[in-house]
Amino acid sequence: MRRTELCWIMLAWLFSIVGCAGSDKAQVGQPALFPVEHDGRWGYITREGTLVVATRFLGAFDFSEGLGLVVDRGGYGYVDESGDLAIKPQFHQASDFYEGRAAVRIGELWGYIDKRGAMIVKPRFQNVGDYSEGLAPVMMAGKWGFINDTGGVVIAAQFDLALEFSEGLAAVAKDDQWGFINKNGEIVIKPAFDRAGPFREDMAPVVSDGRWGFVDKRGKVVIAPTFDGAWPFLKGLAPVKLGDKWGFVDKTGRLVIGARFDRAWPFYDGRLARVMKGTKYGYIDKSGDVAIETVFDQAAYEFAGGMAQVRRHGQLQYIDTSGNVVWRERGPDVDGGT
């Protein structure tokens, strides 16, 4: 089970024109435990496939910074890597930990807790994003601004939308135009784009006249807007959409993996990228060769800690980077599961 990251719901909206969804943020660190389901209940296994946290929760999510987000009748809480409740379920909604803080909702308002469960920023925001580079985007009175690690407002709420800071800059929108600000709140790239994504590896995807391209940190167009969709760069490559197919470009804009996939995601772990052909999911390497065949009904998640969660014939599985099944949901064996 995975959580849609809070502020990155907006990023999903940004990329909805091209059929992307979710977050481009790679998981921080290597998880020790992995969420699994049996009969509608969730628990955790080790990297070797051993069940160490019984499937007793209504929901269980990926570990972040040593804690795993879980859902029980009391609400959202967190378990530690021993499977013990570290923060009892009590929140109406909650996020992963980033920079030692997690966003939590009580009633209709959001705040932030630390890894002990202490409320370090009291719930007073309509919506929030994750901390990144010491700041977090928050919504107050219908506008977005930024707070520091103690909850103090450091960039006034003045934007229609805002993404987290990345490489010193944050994408913000005013009057349906996107640009970028620095940590002083100063506009460094004038709002002139229909949409914009975060900077990764010194480049950010933007939309001009309905087409996606890339700009550098001066706002100079470095890859012309010729694509029907784009993700940010990771590990030197970015997924792009040409017509109704996806491929990958390098930083010169050269198509290095041909546009032959129905969907594609970045190379989060540096080795493999998720792709979709027809209704099936698999993984390719950075040469564009198929590393794991497109046989899964769902492969919605990147590799983390050497494992990826997939579904085949409705059965939840974890596979390693060679495609071998490390763990599968209890039940009838699936023919050809590896």
C-alpha cells in the first residue's frame, strides 16, 4: 500500500495532462521492512520475505526515516522497525517523514509531528506539503506560502499553488502562470509557464503552449518544448511523451530510449524504470532493454531496498531486481510467478 504524498497531489494534477500520477520523490534511505496484505489486513516483511509484523492493520505504508505509517481503527500512526507502535494511531491523515517531520491532520487542519510523536507545528493549515531543504509549503486562507522547521512563516502565503523546494528553488503559480522562487521568496524565474515541475539535476520540466520542455535555473529553455508529457530528470534521463507513447531523453534532449511504452516512470534507483505496455507493467534498464518482462497487472512502485511491490493475477508479490519473487500473498500459487 502506498500513500499519495500530500503536496504532490498537486504535482499529479500538473502531470495529469500527460497521464502521470504520484510523486517523483525517491524514497529516502533503504527500508528494512516492506508492507504486505493478507485478507484485507496489512503487516510487514523483511527483505528476505519473513513476516515480522503480523497483518493486523487496516493499512500499512512504506517506511520513511525508520518509521512505517499504519492505519488502525484509531486513525493513522507509526510502527518502528521492530514492529512496535512508536506513535499510536490517532491522526485523521498522515504523511511519511521527511527531514524528521511528518505532516498530520487533526480534524480539518494540518500540522507536523517529530519522530517521537510530539506536535512541533500545531495544526493550523488547510493543506501542506512535505519538508524539503528546511522549508515546507502550507496553505492558509486559500493561498500557499512556506514555513520553517519551527512553523514560522518565512514566505508569505501569496501563491495559488506551490511545490516543495528542490535544488534551492520552488515552483509556484500565480494567475495560472508558473515560475520559480528562491528561499527568500524572491522570484528568480518569472511566471511564464502554463505548468512546471521541480528541479532535478539542474533542470525542470515546464509547459509552454501545451508542450513540455525543460529550463535551467536561469529560466533558459535548454530542451525545446516539443513533448506531450515529461517527468523530471533522474540519473541523467527523463521520461517524455511523444504522441501517445513514452520514451526517455538525455540532458541534450536526444531520445536515447525510443518512445514505445504506453507509460513510463523515472529511474528512481538508478538501474530500473517502470514501464507499461498495453495493460501490463514491467521494468527496463538504462539501455532501454527489458530487464523484467511486462507481465504484471500492477507495478506501481519503484524499487526500494532491492525490492518492488507488484501484483500478478490479482496476487500481491514482492520481486527483486532480477524479477525473482521474494514474497507472495498466501493463497494458490500463480503459474509462472517469477
